[in-house]
Amino acid sequence: MEKHGPSMKVVWYLSIIPRMKRLFANPNDYKNLRWHVDERKCDGMYHHPVDSIQWKKFDYEFPSLVKSQ
């Protein structure tokens, strides 16, 4: 059998919304997922990757995604 043209790729799209709902449904997981916003130390030292310059720039550019402290 002779093939005509390149093979086709199949791409599956899995919606992230149901996964996020499941992650945030458990109160313990919710607390751990929100730690970087709710319990972050602001003492000028690096304790977590969220303290990096890139995260601070992201927080500055998208303030609606960050809980006001």
C-alpha cells in the first residue's frame, strides 16, 4: 500500500477547568495551592521560587490574579 503525504498527528485537548475544580475542592490541597499568596513572607529573602524577580514581575503585570496583601 502506498502512502500519500505526511502522517497526521492526533492532538487531544483536555480542559484544565475540571482539573482545577478537583484540585481546589479538597480544603488541604486548597491551602497548599494558595500558600504562595496567602502565607508568603515579605522579608526580602528568597524562600520559594515565587520570591524570584520573574514572579514579582508577573504579580505586577496581573494584579487581578493576586490577592492584595
